[in-house]
Amino acid sequence: MSVTATIQNDGSAVLNLSGKTQKIAGNSVDTTRLRIRELVIDHASKTGERQTLKAQEGTGAWEIYVYPDGTVEPVTNDSKASEAEEVPMVPVRADLGPEKLEVPESVQTLPTRREARSFLVPNQAPEEPAQQGFRGLLNQMGIKVKPSLAETTERNERMLVGQHWPGLRTVTVANGKGGSGKTPVLINLAAMFARLGGVGVLGADANPFRGTLGWRTQQGPHEATIKDLLNDIERVLGPGALLAEMSRYVHHQTVDKFDVLRSRPHLLASDQRLTPEDLDNLVAVAGKYYRMLFLDTGNDESDPLFERIISRTDQLVVATSTRKDRAEGGKLLLESLMDRDAAGAALARDAVVVISVADKSATQADIKNITKGFKPICREVVTIPHDESLIDGWIKYDALAPVTQRACLSAAAAVARGF
């Protein structure tokens, strides 16, 4: 079966899959290639048939075979000739990322004289054997088995979340309705990016209405808040400031590896309200000392602070529970951004919606209905299953159930695809 894709230089794409055309929003060609590959692998797995993906980019065209087991191989003149002669092919996996989607030799530039005589091989990592499930058990017994499609997908998502991007990336978790699960979603996303990508991840409580980020995370050996940092902004942003001095203000999560700028929930909003200028200073600090900033927001979408947060956001995450009023609040937020201006509309179209099943009595029909309502107005929808470890107290990734941890990785990968 043949699948076609056209990828634009801005990362957007049009994919024609099984006679249906779908648009893919993206900010980079690399992440869009990965997203297209995942969609085609999923389609091949469902149909049980090999797919031929033909893609057109600004830099040329490439063509690959995608097999139901997740194996990918480039289509070359040699492979076409072998296929015509009915010689069986031995698939070679293009492992763990869009850069492995090799362009056929017919559209590659000719090698230089130095390259032609080089003894070095391309920097391509070998495929690791399966480590999970029955396949992993066979490998422990000395029987080498390739990873399953599920394990390969998980490896791809881990690689995607673990990479670094140039410049600061600001992720805002929002919903105009309280109790929608914004804080747990922020904590789990920050933990995934910090654990897989290393240091340089900051979560900040930009909610003036008794924000609970400080309650749900580990407290450091002090009681400093975001206001203490902002009061010392000139020194923190000064040329002589050192990275280690940030420990005066942030609360490091010793296991989950990210830092937290907390507020004081016991104080009134009037005693710790942030201004749009404060938000600009916070972003400046994050840009100097960190690579990612996660913002926990309040519920007043008309607040000038919230409007400034939206204007400084690279990736919007709308958090909601399975309750209809929370879901409606998230939907109204996206619709208001659509009507706001071109930048707001783009942010809404590229948003990731995370549905937290806080109520264990919620049915699959409830989740399906909410997912169906969000899909036409955002880029991706991810569900976090019910987990008692997310209900109260300090949230720690290692305390979550394995299925919850896997869902958090999927949510983080959805966010990363927006970069």
C-alpha cells in the first residue's frame, strides 16, 4: 500500500493515508518526520500490510518501506530490482528517530573525494534487543529478539523527550476552571523532561490564587518563594550572578531532577500577586539558568498576568479531568484563543490536551466523549489513568503505577513534538 506526505519547511505537513488526508502541525521538519513515521507504523500494524511511504520535502524526496512490526527500510533502486526478481528482503530498522529515515541514494548529493575514501561508517546506533515482556525474557535466555512495536514506540518517545532544543522552551499548563488537574500535569511533565533530558527544567507557580505547586512537590532546606527571587531580580540577572545561587530560591526535586519556584498558598493573592513585568523577569531568569520553563497558572483568563503568560508560551497544555465542567473550561479556553489573534489561534491548534481520570468511577465512554470533543480543536489528546498517588500530597514519579508512568511519557512526547 502506498502512503504520501508533503512536508513544508515550517514543519507542517499533509499526510494521505489510506485515502484520507490529514494535516499535521509542527514546528520542525525533524519532529514532523517522526510523527508521520509513527502514524504509518501504526497503520501498517493495524492492516498487517507493508506500506510504502513517499515523502516530498523542500530539500528533495525520499521513499521508505514500513512493515507491520515497525521495521523501516529505505527504498532504493537495488531494493526495487530485488523486489521485481522476488528476492526476499531482510529489513533493516531505522532506529529511534527522524534522522534515521534515510533519503534514497538517487536524491542524495554525491560524496566528496574525502568522503569517498573514508574508512568511517555513518554514525548510526545499532538496534538494542528487546528488554520488555516475553521478548525481553528470551533475550535474557540468550535468544536475541527484536523489540516489539510497543517497546520501539516507547524508546522513540524517550529519545524525543530526552533531546535538547536551542533556546528556552516555555510550557504553560492552563484551564480557566479550577480543579482540572493543572498542577499534577505540570509536575509529571517536568519530571519526564528532567529525568530523561537531564538538568535545566524549572516549574514555577504563576497562580496568584493559592497555587498548590509548593504543596505537591518536595521542599528544599529553606522557605523562599517566587517573590523572593523577583525581589532580587537585578542581582540574579546581573553579570556576576552564578548558577549555584539559584539554590537560594528554588526547591530541587532530588529524585525527579527538576526545580520548583513556589508561592505561599496561605497568603492572599493581594500579598503575592505577580505583574506582567514580573512574568517577563521570570522568563529572563529561566532563559539564563534553565532550558525549559513550566508555568502553573490561575483561573482568571482575563487577568493581565495570564495574557502575558500566553504571549510568552511556546507550547500550551490544557489540563482537564473527566468532569464535564472542567472539560468545558478547557474547550472555552482554546476557543477564546482561536478568536484572539493569529498567534493565539496557532497556539490553540498546536495545544496538547491532557485528560486526568481523577474520578475512578469515570467510564471509558466518559473519556471517549471528552477526547472526541477536543480532537478537532487541538493537536493531540492524552489520557492519564486514575492513580491514587496523584490525588493528594507530594507527587513522585516513582510512586506512580507503571501504566501511569507510561501515559506521562506519552504526554511529554506529545509536548516535545510541538517543539
